[in-house]
Amino acid sequence: MNAIIECHDLHKAYGTTPALAGVSLSIDTGEVLAIMGPSGSGKSTLLHCLAGIITPDSGQVIYDGQRIDCLGDDKRSVLRRTAFGFVFQFGQLVPELTALDNVALPLLLGGVKRREGYDRATQWLMRVGLDNDHHHQLPGHLSGGQAQRVTIARAMAVEPAVLFADEPTGALDSLASQQIMELLVGVAQQAQTSIVMVTHEPSIAAYADREVVVRDGRLAGQEVRA
Amino acid sequence: MSATYAMLGLLEGQPSYGYELKKAYDHLLAMGKPLAFGQVYATLARLRRDGLVSEVPDTDSSGGPERTKYAITAAGTATLHEWLAQAEPSAPHLQATMYLKVVLALHGQGEPNRYLDAQRRAHLARMRELTHQRIGASIDQVLILDHAIFHLEADLRWIELTSSRLTQLKGELHR
């Protein structure tokens, strides 16, 4: 297996508070990785550094063999739109747009022609189990599970190499969580998309091929022992 | 088995008499099931025979009857640490053993996080197997697998919470 994304000795602090204190990690193509750890351990900061949402203070983030931590905002923004997908807990869907528009939006922003973009968006909504009745509904009219299906369709429609998920089932009940995780991992595996997922839920981490635990800004097992 | 490691763990803190070990066991580890004196001394005799503990000179000059004091040996420490670092096979109702390992590691020189990390890995590996089995299983199998997964999840929540509380627990145990 080849590493699709990796980081070396990442450090990041917010003011004087360290969030990452030397994290090194590698994720293979098609691998599903769970990042676990208590609140405030640095797990979301790690995900945001890997995804190019924030830049580390030091260390390297390498995507597909190229460093991305030293790219400018514009280039990282393009990378996030074209190579990465995102499934977060809340607030990613544009509330004024229908489910179909939400899924088509990143495709159109990425230069896909309108007709093709809407065709692909429709196919993805069907693939995540939402029939035509739901395509023209606003996110506020969908259940939590249905809205998260739209989010998965939107993330996968751009055919990302890596999908980043932060507490992807945080707002859902147990049954909806199982359904969403089976869907998320299933579609990602078919597309050979890697998943990097932050979760504090063991039952969600169990869908991953491997888990790492962040504790005080380091990976458990990579701590400097006193 | 638990009494064996409990004696080693308690002795790692400091050399002790049999009655002190019983008192510490009943206070820290018994969970409503005190250890009989006979079991304490039988365990110590077996540990001594196996070279895991040794008798040390009694420096207590209170004038009472002669008593035997025990200390953990280097072999005993190695045996204890090997056991503390080892994850238990994932099975329901592991609470007693998980609790025992954490308290003994805190009491002596062991590293509770090393054990908790190993146990988390073992539990998650089992949970991963069950989760894979659940995908596409029949509904009766799904219900059984859900039940097993939720039990493992309860253990894992305890592991996370305990890991977060280690500093506080260590402070209280050594007070």
C-alpha cells in the first residue's frame, strides 16, 4: 500500500497552549483511520492540519508525495475542493439550497458543466439512498440521517482521494449512526477513497481499519516517557 | 490468579507483612469479597517458592511475636509488569480484572496508560470483528451482535474515563 497522506513531527499551538506536540502519521490509499482521544487532546487540530484547513507551526504534511503545509491559502483551497471531501457533524449544507443543489455546488465550483454536475449529483443522491422526493427539499426539512446522507453525497461527488470526517454521526441516534457509517465506509471503499475520521465513539471507530489515540497532543505510543 | 498478582502489586509499593497485605487488599481490591488470611499466606508461600517474593529481615522492634515480612523480587516485578501491560482477551464482565490492573499499576511503579492502551486496542479489534460481522447479517444475528458491541463499548467508555482520571486517582492512592 502507498501512503496517500502523511505527516511528520507536527507541532501546533494556540497562543501558549500546545495542541499538537510532535505527531507523525501515515494513511494508505483506501485505508479508513479513526483518530480518537479525549476532548481537547488535539485530535480535531490533527485532522484540520492533515486536511489543509489550518497550517502547523512546524512539521510536514504530505499529500500524494507533495508537501501541502507550505502551500498558500488559494492552492490549499483548490486542493480541499478537488482532492478532499468533508463530512462534519453540523452545518455544512447551505440551508437555502435544495439537497440536489447542495451536492451539485462543489462540482459546479470545480468547473464541471451544469448539466453534468446535476446528473452526477442526482446519481450520488440515489446512491446514498435518497429518492427523487428528497432531492428538492431544503436541508431543514430533512431528518438528521437524511441530511448526513446529502453531506456524504456532496463529499463523494467530487471523487476525493481522502475524505475527512469529524464526529460524522455525532448528532444521530444509534440506528441512524450504524446506517450512516455503513454507507460512508461502503461508498469510500468502492471508490478507493481513504477516510480520516475523528470520533470519540468506540462503536464508530470500529468501522475503521485502524485507530490512533491522541493524548496531550501526541499519539499514544509516541509519547516521550518520563 | 488475581490474588497472586494482587500480592505482587501491593508488595511493589513496599515490603509488607501478611496482615498488612490483607488489609490493603480488602481496602483497595476486594470489592465486597475480603481475602481470607489462609489464602493470603498460601499465596505468599507459593510466590516465595517460585522466587517472586522473598522474606526480609523484620526490623519491627515492638517486642511482639516474630513475624515474617515479604518483599517483591526482581523476578516478581518482571512478572507483575508483564501481566500489567497485557490486554485481557475481550469478553463480557471484565470489570474486576481491568480495575485490578489499573489500581495495582497506580499503586506500584507500573504504567496504567500502557495497560489501558493495550486493552483499548484489544477491545476495538474485537469490536471491529463484530461490526464487520453485523454488516449484512440477518436480523437475529444483528441483535446479538449489537448486544455484544454495546458491552464492549461500556468497557471502552470506562477505559477512556479512567485514562482521563489517572492523575486524580494516583494522587488519591498515594495520599
